[in-house]
Amino acid sequence: MKKIFVLFIVCVFMQNNVFAQLIHIKTQENSLVFQITKYKKVIQSHYGTFIKNTQGLENMSVVFNEAYPSFGNGMNDEVALMATHDDGTMATDLFYVSHQQKKEGNIQTTVIHLKDEKKELYVDLHFNAYSDENVIEQWTTIHHNEKQEISLSQYASSAIGFKATDYYLSHFYGSHSKEMMISEERLTNGIKSIETKRGVRTTEYENPSFLLSLDGSSKENKGKVIAGALAWSGNFKLTFQVDDKARCQMIAGINPFASTYFLPAGEKFETPKMILTYSDKGKNKASINLHRWAKKYNLRAENELRPIVLNSWEGAYFKFDADKLKSMMDGAAEMGVEVFVLDDGWFGNKYPRNRANAGLGDWQVNQKKLPKGLDDLIDYTESKGMRFGIWVEPEMVNPKSELAEKHPDWIIQRQNNRKKLLERNQLLLDLSNPKVQDFVFKVVDDLLTKHPKIAYIKWDANRHLQNFGSTYLSEKKQSHLFINYTRGLEKVLERLTKKYPSTIFQACASGGGRVDFGSMKYTHEFWASDDTDPYERLFIQWGTNHIYPPIATAAHVTKSPNHQTKRETSLKFRFDVAMAGRLGIELSPDALDKKELEFAKKAISLYKDIRPIVQFGDLYRLLSPYDDDGYAAINYVSQTKKDALLMVYSHTHHRRYERSFVKMKGLDPTLIYKVEEINMDSKKSHISFNKQLVSGEVLMNSGIWVDLRKPLQSAVFKITETQQN
């Protein structure tokens, strides 16, 4: 097939007697190929390993469905599009009109234009292919030129087919304080769905991401794996259908549950983006692809090191005053913390926020707790060499609040004066309403305008959308609420991002309820879970970092026994687990004795030295905490491969001769490295060759015996390239 070296290609209608033409969407290692048949249908031909020479592919037998399968054209499988026209027509049959492709730097963009055979209904399929990262984004826009509205009851972002002998699907599930647990299952004929209908805090129980292993169960470093995630903070649905031809079709996008969308002429309905990558080197390579893409294209301040924070929550909860906070600041500064974050409880006067039952919505400083206001705390924080951050939950309102009294119509509520369903004694503001969007924006804007030295915003959201109903939306368009709420939230976050580009934002939602690429676009990090028990965090962070990058994964050292599980762990173990993400502290420093305080100071200083490796390097998973041997291990490698970290954890008791045997990944086999155990709490190392020189080839192929036998023990090693004399 003749190569055309142009930046822009426009393809016009083909005649029925012309052979099929290919549309090749490509990265360095991935190819997604569609063919335009002589009947003007767009069919997927290939998704997987990069094909340099596609000659002949257009003549191969087609095994996949249409690029965007629609209802009413003979399809019996799951569909991407279902539309109903004003005359009652529900059939849609999409045909090729044209397509454009261009390449600018690292990104190839493709748009495929489709039109219904009979109606003025248009569907555009959009693709961004990121060459270096081997990631493809797909999303869809739908519009029409009919006289009356059409209703959309299915509107997927992506429809991709796979062909293999076997399919093993890994997805992530959980609950509050147990997010991102991993389940892998073999798909058989039928449909498997990953979905949520909760509206807000949508990733707490399921996550809009997956790994699909072809021809066998998933392995870290070998095998064919597709990894993907929907960039959307609202309701999502990912379906995987295996048919009688052993094909697997994935359709992913907004969950259409209770969300029929009425689309007027001239308005475009744009779906969220589906992020996909393919690896023929196992799931670890797929994770690295997603991490590299996210850090470069979907995360704020991707080149900035994340600071070490001390969050006041578990150290004070609601019981604080200015003296208590300043005491915590003193201890934080002594430890080497860089940002002090004041959590919940600082606001409300008529209805003071002394418990989680009043004050939400009344964002004025509580004069009884903090008579000198926030500037007094901010100035004190800065006098200690730190920056100041603050907690907000601007989407929510307590019934006991001035806001609820003044604007009851701003609250999401069921129609016909039905009883409001409370969760955590709070209700949800209606972000489908532009006035509410302006209010939510103003909450944060006022804080940052009046107190420009605030450097960090922790944005929380502590309930689902359950009182379904909007006083703003028309009776006909109540079904827009789930979608327009999320779009409203995105508009607010986008405004704040543009106005405050240097302010750090964290996405929190009762812990890991907003761990998704949709919110990540507007934030610097997310709170992975309210469970800060380091043993539990081994599993939570293991699952989370299959998809989302460690630089964005906030992980805090808290008190022992842990407040959630009551489990006792050493300070070293707590630090060693938290150091695998964005390290933070969440305790009152005066809870540490003198020896613990000295250890904390050294550990924080150490993390400042190694955090470029954790935050900018590549993560390799070595030993899974899910395996039966009771160990977990990961290593990070810098982009130059000159620096690395090895982190090994024992989470159960081991018999006399059992040891952790670890083979590192990602090093340069030709380099010589110095291996040094760090963050030690005793003089004895857990390896026999501490501070000695070892080749990368030996570290990766022979491996390391790490002497960990007790439960909740850990060891961290810094691996540094050394020039031999």
C-alpha cells in the first residue's frame, strides 16, 4: 500500500466498485486499523501489535463488527448507539462520509465522519494516538440537522473488538476503605459489565478501568494485554461480550441508566474519552504506557515534584483550635514537611462545623475556633518554612446550614415533596444548574482570592447522587441530571484550573471515590483510600497503580494502632509503604516519641532524595501481595536507568528458611550498580551484600535474597549506577 507522507488526508465517498480502503491509527508499537468497504461501511480490521506494512489487510476476511455499531441495522450484539427520532424511527445505519488524519509531533489525530443512511444524523469518531506512549484515545461526537430533538439512549465512547482463543478480564472493585481490589476472571459466551449508577463518588465500588489478557491469564511481563480506562467521573459502563465466533467486543462510555439524552438540532453531544493501550509484553508494560501518558498529557504540573504534606484530619479530626494547629505545624516543620493541610471543621458560624452534621455550604471561618482567621494560620505556616492547604467540600450541603435555608432549590431532590434521603447528614448541590456551578466556583475562588498564599486545595465529596431530581432541569429533561452534574463539575474545575494554575488540587471522595482519568485532568493527585493501614494499603496501591500513576497516589503515614483497622505496625513499615506513592503524614506529631520523631525526620529527608525516582520513574511489579508466599515487591527505575529503588514487604509470618527472592526489572544490564539499603531502623541490613557493586544483569536475572521473615516487615534499597575505576 503506497505510503503518503502528508499531514492531512481527506477521503471522499468511494464508489461501490472500489476495493476496501484502510484507515491506520498508529503508535510506535500499536496499530488500530479500520477498513472502508465497497459498501461504505467502516469495519475494524485490527487492534494490537504495530503493523508496518498493511498491504493485503484490506483483503482479509473481516472478523469484527462495525466501528460504531448502532441499533436497528441487523446487529444483535451490544450496540454503541441507540437513537429515537421524532417520527418514532429507532433504526440507525451509519455509512462512511469522509475522514481526516494529521500528525503533529507525538500525536496523530484521526476523525472518521459517519452519517445515517436515511436521517440527518451524524456521528464522528475521534482518535488521538500518542506515539511514544503507545496510547490511543477514542471518543465520539453526535449531532443532527432534523427539525425536532432526537433522544439518545445509548452513546458509547468506544467500540473495540478483540480476537483470541481465551479472554481473561481483570477489573477493580471494593468499598469504602477497600478500594481497587483486583479480580480476574475468564470470560465465556455472554456479556460481562463493569458499571456504576451512583452518580458521584463513582469509583468507590467499581473503577472505569480494566485489563484484558488474550490467550491466557494475565502475566506481568509476557503475554498480550489491553489496558483501558474511561476518563469520566460520572456513571460509567464497560461491557465485554464474547459471541459464538469467539470474538470479544468491548463497548465503553457513560452509563445510559436513567440518562436518556434529548439532543436538539445544531448541538453536539460529546462523549468522554476512552484511554486504551496494547502490550505484547504483559500487563506491567501496559501500566507503564498508561502512567507515561497520564503524567505527560492528563495530569497537572506533570514535571513538578509533589510536596510532602501533613494533613490534620487523623491528628485532630474536628477537635482543634489555633493553638492545636500551630502545635501540629511546629512538629510538621521539625519533621521536614512542606505543606500543612487543614482538613474539615474550620468553617460555619450559625451552624458550626463541629461534627459532620452541620455547616456544609457555609464557607466562612468559624470565629470561635479560629478568632484570628485563616491568615493567622497561613502566616504561621509560612514562618515555619511550609505552605498552607485547606479542605473543602463545595458540592455538598448540610440541611443544617444557612445555604440550605437560603437556596433549597439548589439541592438535588426528589419530586413531589418526597422525603430527602440523607447520607452522612448531607445533601448534594445541583451542578446541572449554572448558578450552582458559579456558587461552587466562588467557594474556592473566594478562598484563593482572599488568601492568595493558600497553595493546596483538598476537594472532597462524601455522598452519592441518590435523591434523583432537579429543580433546574425541565420535566422532560430530568434524565439529563447524571450527565449534566458531571459536566457541571468539569466546568467548575476547568475554570479553577485556568485561574489558579499553580495551586495544587487533590481529588478526594470518601477516600478513593474519584480515582479516574476524568478528574485527574484537573488535579495533581488523588486520595486513594481513607484506609491508611499500611498492610491494607499494599493491596489498595497495588491495584490503583495498575492503571493510575504513583506520582498522583497520595499515601500517608498515620498513627499505630491504625484508626481504621486497629492494627499495630512499626513506623518504618508505615513509611516504607507510603514512600511508594506521594508521601504524606496524617497524625499529630506530638503522638510520636523522641525516637520515632528522629526516624520520621530521617525518612522524610530520605524521601526528598528518592522521590524523583518514585514520581518520575517507571514502576515494575515484582511480587504480588495476592500471591500465597506472603511477600510483595516493586521497583522503580528512572528514565535514564541510572537510579532505581527496590521495595520489599513481608505481610505474613515465614518459616525459618523462607526468604523473599526478588528479580528486579527495567535496569540496564550493561551498567554496574551500588545496592544500598535505606530507611533502616537497625544497623543490620536485610541483604548480605549491602553497599556492594552488582551488575544490572545479575540483579535482573540472578536476583536478591531479602531476609524478611516476620509479618509486617519491609526493606527498601537504593540502586545507583556507579562508574568503576
